[in-house]
Amino acid sequence: MIFKDVNEFTAHYAKELYYADKVESTNPINSEKYKNELGGEAAQQFFTIEDAQAVVGTYKNHKGYEWWMYGEILSEMLNLDPPIMYKYKPEMYPEHYDLLADGRMQYTYGNRFVEFGQFVNIHEKLKKNINSKRAVMSIYTPYDTAPDRKDAPCTLGYNFLHRDGKFNMTTFMRSWDFFGGAKTYDFALSSFIQQSFCNWLDVKPGKLNYYVNSLHYYNRDQEQLEKLVMEVQNPKSANKLILDGNQPIGEFYDELRLIKLSEEYAHSGNIEKANEIKDNLNNELFKKISGVFIKKNE
């Protein structure tokens, strides 16, 4: 199945899930946590977002906060624990993650990215052979098969493939909450990772593909799903996340760290210093991200 943008995905699966057969949650904690004794599911789905940059949803009932989207990208790319978003919405974490006894998360994607230097390794591999079939990044690991794990990644990993002058990516999802990660940040994070490699390797983004083992919604979101089904009767176009430029990977990460520094100054009340850092960034998207956090702290 091919969608031109994330809004077409949203419109299609809002209806699919609304009319889907009900399925019981396999996780006992969900009955209390998500009020999810029953929920709708679309199992083993494969689809393509034709425009890999058109990943920011604009439907009122299926879009996330811009600052959260950018905070997720920064937190995962820089391996921040706790994530930036924790500063602004600490009450959200017990709601969305099965935390350990000391309040930490069982894992972060960022930790999995850096554990074996995966970004650097894949970058080096593709610099030598841009058409390599071995450009695979893993998130789900053998650690996660242990029966006593408090939590496990919903995203299994990413597979990259450069063909016909375009850099394509497939994201593999174990479990995907339609009103969770699928609404708030997963599309943007995947697109940002895909475009980051394009930036480092001076290639063009191609298609963004998804394989999803279980796409579902929880009963707590039934009312929002009903509103969304009505809303998508009037089609909208998605907004774009555009990462322009061609930067060496080291310079790229230096600028990401400067965004984080700007956010820290803004959060501490030094808006002038935060703006000074923002204005010296080279990448236009990075300036925008920095500006979003400055505005949030003004």
C-alpha cells in the first residue's frame, strides 16, 4: 500500500481500526494502565510513505506537540536519559513507560543506537559502498527476550537501501499504538534518521517504508478515534520535516549538541544566550528546533 504522506496513512487506518475486529490485550497491565480489555488491531501491515519528508500530521485528532517531536529526535540522537521531554511533562512517563523501581526507563532508543556505534558504523559502510545491503540498525536485542523485562522497544530496527539515486528506509515495528508513537513522533524520528544519512552521504531521500506487526488503538482513545474518522472525511495534506544540507557527520552532531545547549540556556532563563547559539547554527531545521524550545521557555 502506498500513501503520499502521513495524513493519507492516518485517514486509511483510522477507518481500518474503527471497523477492525476487537482483540484482547496480551499484556495484563494494560487493563489498568490503558483501560484496554478490548481494542482494535490491524495485524502485519506493510505500507510506504512516498514522500519521506511529509511526516508531520495535521489532523486535529491525530497530531502531536511540535516540541515533543523535536525533543524525541534530540533525545534519541544524543542518547539523553532522561529525555528532554521529561523536563516539561514528567507526569507523562509513568503513563507511557513501565519504569524500573528507581524511576529509570528500561531502555532508550538512543542507548541502543550508540551501544555498538551503529550510526557511525553504518555511515562508514555506506561511504565505502552506497548500495550495500548490510545497512541495518537494530534496536530490539536479545536482552529484550527475557520474560522478566519491564518494557521492550516497539521499534525493532531500520533497514537502509540506496537504489536508483534515492536513499530508501524501512522501519520495522513490533507493536505500534495508533494514538501513541504513530501520532506523536515515530514518523518524524524515522524520517529524521533517513534524512540524516542523506545529509552525511550527499544523497536524496527516497521512500519511507513500514512493516508493522501490530498496529492498534487502546479503548481509552475510542472517543478520539470516532472524532478522527469524521475529521478525515475532509482530506488534508501533511506538513514536511525537511533536513537540508550536506554536513560531515561530526559537524552534524556538534550542531545537535548546540541545540541541546541552547535549550538548557533557555530552560534556565538565559534567553539571550540561547538565541545567540541558535543564530550561529548552520542548518535551518536546527535553527527551527532551537527556536521551538526557546519559545517554550519564554
